[in-house]
Amino acid sequence: MVATGVRPRPAPLRLTRRGRVVLLSLFLAAWCSASAVLWATASRADEVPRPGPSVVVHEGDSLWSIAERVAPGRPASEVVSDIERLNGLSDPLLRPGQSLVLPG
């Protein structure tokens, strides 16, 4: 036998009926998982926090300092967003004597 350096062509890939069912099942499982994650994330994005107690703004207070003081266990950025939504604030400027509703 003489080696010619030519490799034989591999047989074309054949997808059996069972293989098509498995691929379709994997695709559907991935699609359902992605949909569930996106749905859960989107449903929480529009959630308005429950109103809780209120606080009176003092000289030198900022939304960030109030957020850190009233909810030390939560990220201050989330609490600031909740305070802004609950009070309909369009800017972060606060006036001394202003009353703010806090998230519950």
C-alpha cells in the first residue's frame, strides 16, 4: 500500500430523530430559563416600594446620608432610588424642613 497523503473524507453528520428531539428540548429549556429570568427582573423594575415612616430633612442632609442612616443593611444607591420614587423627586436637592417618606 502506498501512502498518498490524502485523508479520506469524513462521513457527513447525520442527525437522527432522537438527536433532533434532544436539541429541540435543550433549546426550549434555555429559552424558558432566559424568559423566566427576564420576566422576574422586569417585574421588579416597575415595583414601587411601600411607603414607611417619614423623616424631616436637616441642614447638611443629603439623600445619600439619609439612606445610609435609615437603612444601613441595604445598598445606599437602592434606598436613594426608593426615596426618589416615593417622593416624586426629580433632582437630589433637599431643603431643610422638607419631609420625606421613607421606604417601608
